Amino acid sequence: MDELCARCSEYDIIGITESWGSNEITDAELSLPGFQMFREDRGTRGGGVLLYVADKIDAVRLSTLDMLQFRDGVCCLLRAGHLNLFTGVFYRSPVSSHANDEALLSVFKAIGNMQMTSA
């Protein structure tokens, strides 16, 4: 975390895979100054993702994607001025099952079908 904190001022969006987060690790332990954090823990050993978005960017987690069956992913709609952008971080294991691969594809299709409107 020290190295990440030292380098985080260089970026506005940071995605981390294999975070190994669990309910035993608090948000405070993973937070970065000046960033909003979005996390998705696998709940078992390995996996998990973190998405950090600079506070200066309006970020909203796309909770509708949470209902899909793919785990180890988080996606947000970012709004900066008149610009809207979907961004996310997903971890797919090299030994992912066919069903998990299909679930990831369904997430991408759902994102592709979303309408972005200016605020």
C-alpha cells in the first residue's frame, strides 16, 4: 500500500486485480487519499478487484451489473464535465470455467447496451 500511495498522484483511475480482499480487511485499510474506492471481494482465497477513482471525478457504481453472475468485477459510470465514460476492472482466472467466461461476456454485453446521457 505504501508504494501504491506514493504513485497514486500520477493517475486518476487505478484498477487492481488479485486484491485478496475479505470482510476481515476494512475499507480504511485499502483506501487511498484523494480517491473513491470501489471493491468487490471474492470472499475466498485469491481474486477480488479494486477500482480507485480520483475524487475530482463523479463516479457511480453500476449496481445493475452486480446482479449478473460474474464475480471479481466492478464497473462505474464516470462523469467529468460533459464527458461520460464506463470504466471497470475485472479479473478472469486463467483456469476460468466456461460458465464464468460466459458470465463475463454477459457483463460486457450489458455495458455495451447501456445508454449514456449527459448530466
